[in-house]
Amino acid sequence: MTDFITYGIIVLVAVVVFAIAGKSKSKWGINLKRVYCPVCGAKQPIVRWPQNQQQFLWGGTTCPKCHANLDKYGNVIP
Ligand SMILES: [Zn+2]
């Protein structure tokens, strides 16, 4: 029973930390919303195949329409 409570607290803390990280749009956040390309407005696919190391590590995508580099929140990476 004590173990169950301990795991519950750990999970809760992890969820809160990720929620805060996502809100502040940090690298550590997770973004589950669909992203639209700010350049051409194309909807980005949910399942993304990383095309470089940065996308592999931190998420993000390359727009299939205009090939702009986007982070996982839909901002253009210069
Ligand atoms: Zn685009």
C-alpha cells in the first residue's frame, strides 16, 4: 500500500513537470496538438520521421510542402 502511494506521487510529479515544461514551450515539453506550418499553413503529420539528429532528440518536423524546419510547437527553426 505504501509502495502504491509512493509510485502515485512519483507519477503525479512527473505529469506536473511535463505539463509545466510543455506550457513554457521548452525542449523538455511534449506537444500533442497538431502543428501547422507557419510558412505555408500545411498541416503536419502526427507521425513524424526524424530527418536529423535534432528532430530525433527534441521532436520537430520538416514541412512536406515547403521544407521549412519546424520545432514540435510549429515554430520555424532558422
Ligand atoms: Zn510549409
